[in-house]
Amino acid sequence: MDKSILTLAELAAKSEMHPNAVQEWVKLKLFSPSGFTDDHAPLFSEAALERTAHIRKLEDLGYGLEDIQRIIKKVGLPKEKPGTKDRRDPRKYLTVGNLAEQSGVSPRTIKHWEDKGIIEPDSRSEGGFRLYSQAYVYLCKLIRDLQLFGYSLEEIKIISGYFRDFLAMQTSLESFPAAETSAKLDKMLGEIKILFGKMDLFKEGIRRWEELLKKKRKEILSLKDKNLKRPGSGARMHHA
């Protein structure tokens, strides 16, 4: 989990700048947000602090913002490491409220899952805002479904861990040792096989209940019709 996420207000405060000035720099593409909340509020990494410091130094040297734009475009900022320039594919983050709304569970449930270690925010701002990637919408729906399949929270925690590991491996496979990755992938395949088996049982149960409910509904309607024809039934009294 990346804990070095800053809101615009937090970045402005740490940089001793007015939020409007930060917004202007973003608009001029002197640096870019590393992501956004689902409400389109910009979020910044700790690297943005260093960039704002460099830009302010250039301003102190007498450079205007247009000059700084050209400097950044041509040579970048001083001491800027290769590959650390602004990302062109900023991530979209969800707040707890956004995640709850999109996944169909309550914020309290999400907090309970966090307390149990089933889910963990992708990022957390210095102000304490918990932020999640879009993948967590699917994960929360998956957790809810697993509960319907009769999984305990401890079992769901294990599966949730596999899910998060899989997403991380998809993003950066080379970051994981080959042997460890192979073992985890085998475990994931095993869990999928078990889940398929439970789903088959669940489907059989649904079919049985559908047949039972259809039959009983028909019998109840028939019995209701017979009852209406009896002397003293509500329908006859109403007509009288």
C-alpha cells in the first residue's frame, strides 16, 4: 500500500503554497496528479513535493512559468531521475463512499472487512483518506458472493489475498520471485477448482428450490381458490 498520497490541499500546505497556485501549475502541466478520486479530485505522490521545490527555485531565479514550461519540456527538472517524470496514465481512486456505492455494500461493511484484514486500501492520504483502485469494486462484490457460497471470513481473507497478489503480479510480474509466483498461482488454480465445485452444488440447490417454489406456488394458488369458494370466505362476505 502506497501511503505517500497527498490531496491538493495537503500538497499546498506542505509546499507552503496557496491551493490556487498548485492548481495553476497543474493546469500548465508543470507537473501532473498521480491519480484522481472518483469525484475527480486530484491526488499527488510525495515526488510532487520535490518538483514544487524545484519549480519555486526556478521562480526565485527570475524564470516565468512559460520559461519553466520550456525548461521542463527540454531538460526536465534538476536532480530528476529518469523515469520519474509525470505519468500520463494517472490512476483513478475511489473513496470509501464511492466504493460502497459502486459495490453495493455499506461503508460500515467495508470498514469491517478492513478490520478483518480482508481488504486493504491501495493508498491512504496523510489526512487519513482511504483510497482504493477500481479493482476493489469487483473484489467487494466477490466477497459478498463468497459469503453467499458459505465461505467464512477467514476463508475469504485467504482468497482476497490471492486476488490482490494476482493483480500485483499482472502489473509487475518481474517484481516477484519465479518459484514463489509459481506456488501462488498453483494455489489460486486450486481455489478456483474448489469454488467451481461449490458453484455446481449451489446451482443444484437453486434448481431444486426453483422447482419446489413453482410447485408450492401452484398448490397455494389452488388452495386459495378452493378457500374462496367456501361459505364464509372473505370474498363471499365482501360480495354480499
